[in-house]
Amino acid sequence: MDETIQAQEAAILEDIGEQLKDYDQNRGSLIPILQMIQQRHQYLPPDSIRKVAEHMEIPSSEVYGVATFYNQFRFHPPGKNPIKVCLGTACHVRAADVILENFERKLGIKEGQTSDDREFSLERVACVGCCALAPVAVVGETIHGHMAPSKVEGLLMRIQIHKEMAEREKEKEKNEQS
């Protein structure tokens, strides 16, 4: 695991430890604790399950069992560029599943996963409410309507170009300050 990611994980666990002080060990606190972690960090890191179990003095398997029972909890961090592919009825009949498969192939991850560099996460959603634009993919907060399998690579390339431009601009500002 990359050092930056390890540092982020350590900071998250430290934050969770601080937040747990505000919760008692009553079993009724378990779901609110998991919701707090999810809200603050967008997912439940693996070590957070252990940390919550220690705080509540219950087995980790019990915490994990509750967390996996509810589909509101994520176990993978969201990517910097979360991608949601709509598979509602309007999108489904316009081959949204093929678009999802293209994203999976190009990113090297499956639906529900995050890339190792945490740049992208991929998720299927039931409906984004843009049926007139079907099929639809949402990247971050931007809706991309009338998607086609052939547009997937261009969309990912555009994201990469924007990232590189931002990095160059940051480097330029850094050099100007020197």
C-alpha cells in the first residue's frame, strides 16, 4: 500500500478513536457509530470494525455482521472520481450494462470497487432521474447523458487530462513562489 494511503488510513483511525469517546458501549449505539464513520469518511475502513468492536467490547464479527446487513455501508473508499452508471429502466433498455462493462474493462475494477490508486470508484445505481438523457453516467457531480460504449474511453481520458493540467498548474505556482 502506498505511503500516502497508509497515512490517510492512520489519520482516519485516529479520528474514529477520538469520535468513539462520544458514544457509550450500549448495543443501540452500534448503528449510529457506523453511520458516523461512514458520514465522516465515506466508508468503513477494515480496521474501523476492529476499533468499534474494542470500544463496545463485542466481537468484530458482530460489528461486521451488522455493517454488512445494511446496504448503506461501504467497505471501499470512494475514488476521487466516483463513477455511477444508471441501470434504471430507461438506461437499461438502452444498453447501460454495456457501458458499465466498458468502465470496468477500462478501469480494471468491477462495479462496487475502487481503483488501487483511489482515483476511480465504480458503482451501479437504480436511477439518477435523467431518463430523457438515457443512458446516463455520473462522474462526481457531472451528468453525462446519451452515453455510448465508445464514449467511455474519451471520458476517462478527459479526467486524466484535467488531473495532469491541475498538477502542472500546482507545480507552476510552486515554482513561482520559489
